[in-house]
Amino acid sequence: MPVTGPDGDEIGRIRDVVVTKRTDSLPPRVLGLVVELPTRRRIFVPILRVSAIEPTAVSLASGVINLHKFSVREAEALVLGEVIDTVVTIKDAQGTTNGDLGANVRQSRIVDIEIEKQRSRDWTISRVAVQPRRRGRIGRRGAVSVVDWEELVREQTEGKLQDSGDAAHLLSEFEDMRVPDVARAMRELPEQRRLAVAMALDDERLADVLQELPHDEATEIVTHLELARAADVLEVMDHDDAADLLTELPDSEAETFLSMMNPSESGSVRRLMQFDPNTAGGVMTPEPIVLDPQTTVAEALAHCRNPELSPAVASLVFVVRPPTATPTGRYLGSVHIQSLLREPPSSMVAEILDSSLSQLRPDDSINAITRYFATYNLVCGPVVDDEGHLLGAVSVDDLLDNLLPKNWRDLDIHDGDTQDDSNSTKRQGARA
């Protein structure tokens, strides 16, 4: 739901609720809300700042908020991130566990929570909606029941959560989010929860998310997957990202994954792993748009429209003698997408070929790639070996991954911006 200030202007949207962890039977106390600003930064808003919770919005009593990035503390828990889908049992009036719950099912999951304001002005979790656990992977879930918090016994589960239903609520939240935002949200989850979400994602979505995670965290997820599924996910990933991930593993483990992959996919990944990761060969993609000279402009533009290509990679097509799979036959030149748009659809790319554009060498450094892009005002460039074979292409997004600090994914987009920091200071409020 949207969160508005006292003037009615929207500040952001609620992404989670922060509560205290309790070791006794008392209901957890609500500390505040996790609010996502339009800039995608997530901040903490104390619950005492909330003046009203309406069906359509949450209103704050004050417009003064702390713009510092939210991070969960040790004694805190996230309702959506940790409480929802928790396995519980029910106590009856005598304090013993009741296995019936209307369907003779002992264990249930929390599917929703109710928070309530107390006379002390504190907010607490008062009641929860629970649903019997599904028996087996295809069994039906029972009806939802609402019980008081005191009737629950939260079980301490160890290891992996047991089925995709464990992550159903988070998956529904992630459905309409951009992949980088999903990756950022997953990093904020506890390890067990993060692994459960990863296992519940389909292969393509998981591959996209892994490409947005730091290599060590992506490697951790891959090594927890079943071997066959891990190989499937690695095949879907961009080859350069898969190579970076496998490079983080011991040679024997990396070879195990490679041997399980389709040979046509693993071959490209193996070639990339032979290059220094800080060179053009190490950061290039081996699958740019590669065409033969007789390809028409209309066909070339159809390749550029491929939604699976990044805008940078789609900005330039490369023309070679057969074969067109990398490493290709002799490299002839390139055609920018703007040139394709100016020509008749029936023209052949050989007629508008730019053969004068300089090429990158596989051993060129990151600094050399940066100078190349700045010199020619490009966002993509060909990587050609000494024999004149096209090996792949470096795109500006690959370059930025190597130019930015290693912890750049830990920062919000505006972290380090002087003006933003100044505004944060002026509007900062204490976290309760």
C-alpha cells in the first residue's frame, strides 16, 4: 500500500513490517514499516509515526523521515521475509498441541498476520491466519483459519524449507519487480529464506537473478541446487556470467557442473574461463549478433529486436565469413543499428558495412576497453583475435561491472551523492 505524509503526498510503498523476535509466548511487538521510496531505496519508518492505517493507504503523522537505507537488526524479524510461511502447531485451551485444526492436520503455515494497536500505543501481532500444510507436492491445502498468536507454537526448522509453497508470498511480490530489485530484496532475506526463494523460482528467472548478485552469493545458491538443475540454470545464464560464477568454485566442482551442461553451452563457457577476467576476453559475451554478408537489413533488424538481448548488445551487428558461431570465420566489419534503420529493408548488410572501426583484442585491459568506448562513442565493441576471427563482443554493462567497486550492489543508486546525503541529514529522524 502507499504511504503518505500529513499533506497527502505519497512518500513510498510498504514492502514489509518489522517486528521484534520473542523467545516467550508474548506477541511480537511491531517496530515499524519497511517503505520503498520511488528511488528504490528501502527505509525504516517507526510505527509510532503512523497516524492511520486505512484500506487504501497508510498515513504518517510527520513528514520527517530517516532516509538511511534499511537493514534488519539481529533482534528483529521481517513479517513477509520471515514470519509468513513459518511452520507452526496449535495449542488448545489446556495448552497441549491440537492436531485437528479442522482437518486433522498437525502442522500449518502462517499465511497472513493481523497487527493491532494496544492501549500503551504499541502495536503487536494479535492474530494470524493459518492453513494446513499440503501433504506431498500435489496435495491440496486446507481451509484458512484465524487464531490468536498465543495459540501458536513456532517450530525451529533447520535446513532447507521443504517445498515451493514456502516462498509463495515472496514470489507473488517479486512477480512484477525488475530483476535487479528482486536480487536486492533477496539479499536482505535470511539465508534459509533466500535459498527457499531461489529454489522456487523458475530456471530463467533464477538465472537472471543470479547475474545480478555478487559472484560469491550467486555461487552459494548454485551449490545448494540439485546438480542437474544447477546445470540447467547455468545453461540459461549469459555465458560470461556463468564463467564468472564457475571461476569462484574449485576446479573439480566447476568441472562437475560443466560436464552436466549441454556441450554447445559449456564449450563457450570453457573458452571464456581461459581468459583473464580483467581483460576483454574475460568480460565479453560470445553470443553477439553475428551475420553473414548476404543477410538483408530486414533480417538484421529482426535480430536486433530479440528481447533477450540487452540494448547495448543489440546496438551493433557483426558481419563475418561463415561459420557465424564464435569463434567465427574472418571478421569483415560491423553495422550500427542506426545505419540499419536508414537503409531499405531489402539491402544487404555487406553494402553498408563499416570495416574501418577498430577492434578490441582479447588481452586488452579494462582501461583499454574504457578508452575504446570513449573514443568511438560506442556501447558495444568486437573482440577479434590475431587470426581475424570474431570471438565475441564487450558491452558497456560488462565494462561497468568491472569499473565499479566490488560492493557496488550493496549501495543504493544515490549512495555517495552529495545532495542526497545532505537531504538525508535534514530530514533524518531517530529510529525507534
